[in-house]
Amino acid sequence: MTTEPNVRRARPRDAQELAAVIRPEDEREIRLATGRSPREELSNQILRPGSTVYCVDQGGSILAVFGVSPATDRVGAPWLLASDSLFKHHLRRFVRDSEGWIERISRGFDLLENYAYVGNEQHIRWLRRVGFTLLEIVPYGVARQPFWRFRMVVRKPRTTAAPQES
């Protein structure tokens, strides 16, 4: 019997665990944007002051790490790094639950904005499905490669409860 994935606050060791199974497209995006390894960038994000970072865990296996880091006082930079297993086996539920998690990580921001590598097609599809607007393709990151600039205006919280951590 397979356990359902749960979401919890990310821990520093999650960086090493996800880095070992990260999607090749996500690794490429990290290296093009930052010049860092997945483990190094995940560790930076998890430990960055002011960041809100969660982990999708299934029975001790890390499926994804996602969160938001402050870009300015009112603008957050959302991000998602995942294993192939998240997209192959849990995509429907992840998309369904994304609205609540985006609402949760966006608290305190008026706008969410970041960049996604144009070659990371699954992430581009996910961004569209969950309501982000793709604005323009621009040279971005240390490699100055084409990335989509994307954004979402943060809506005021609904009266329904946000998803709960496990």
C-alpha cells in the first residue's frame, strides 16, 4: 500500500535528499540561473531568512520542495523543485492543492514574481494551470539564457482554510 504524499516544513537535510532525485530540467534551470548545484541552491533557499519553504514527502521520500523568498518587502519570489515522481504519479493532486499552498506562501506579499527556464516545460505548464501569468521571455541568470518572467497578483485570503501541514 502506497502512502499519500504530505506537505511539511522543509528541513536542511531535504536539500540533499531532493538533489539526489531532482528532475534533470530542474537541475538545468538551477545551474543556468544561479551557477550552483541543486543541493547548494536548495540549502540556500531553505536557510534563507524570511523564506517560507515546504517539502512534499511520501513515506520519507522527498517528491518536491517549494516556497517563496522575499525579493522586496512586498514582492515574493516563488519557486518549485521536484523529482520526476511528483509529475508522473501525483500531478493531479499537486495541481489541485497548489492554490491553497500558493495562498499560504504568499501571505505578506502583494505580488509573486520570478523566472522559469523556457526549456522546463512541465513547470511552465504547472505555472499556467495554477494561475501565474507568463509575461515575457528574457535573458536571465548567470548564463543569460531565455527564461519566462512570470507573476501573480496576490489575492486577499479566502475564507476557506488553507491546506494543513502534515
